[in-house]
Amino acid sequence: MNGKAFGALIASAVAALITGVAFADQHEGDTKACYRKSCGESVKGHTGTCAGTKVADLKDEKSCSAAGGAWISEADAAKLKGM
């Protein structure tokens, strides 16, 4: 491999890394968690406040769904707060 081809290969690899990091930063807020669908005891075994609030004790989608919660992003949970 000559010097120009190697330089082009390195440049494209660096560009791919930079693009990947930028893409990851954009979707950082899309992390999902368990949120209440409505007020009161809407999540079985977890008393709390109204819709759109996070149920921190439930860490995975399966346990959240089984308890009656919604496995959604923080942005989607904000939409539930008016309900």
C-alpha cells in the first residue's frame, strides 16, 4: 500500500469515528426507562406521583411492563404528564 492510499484509509477511519460519536451524542436522550402511565398506584407495587414520572426501581422493560408501567424515553414520558 502506498503512502497516499494509507493516508486516505486513515482519514476515512477518523471521519467514521467522528461521525459515529456525533451520532451517539444525538441519541443519548433516547435512553428508555420505566414511567407511570397515570397517577397513583398505576405501577403495581410502586406507589408514587402522577403520569410521566420515572419508576427508578424498575430497571428493565420486562419488569416495567409486568408492573403496568410504560418503557419509554424521557421525551415520551413528558407527553404523559398532562394526562
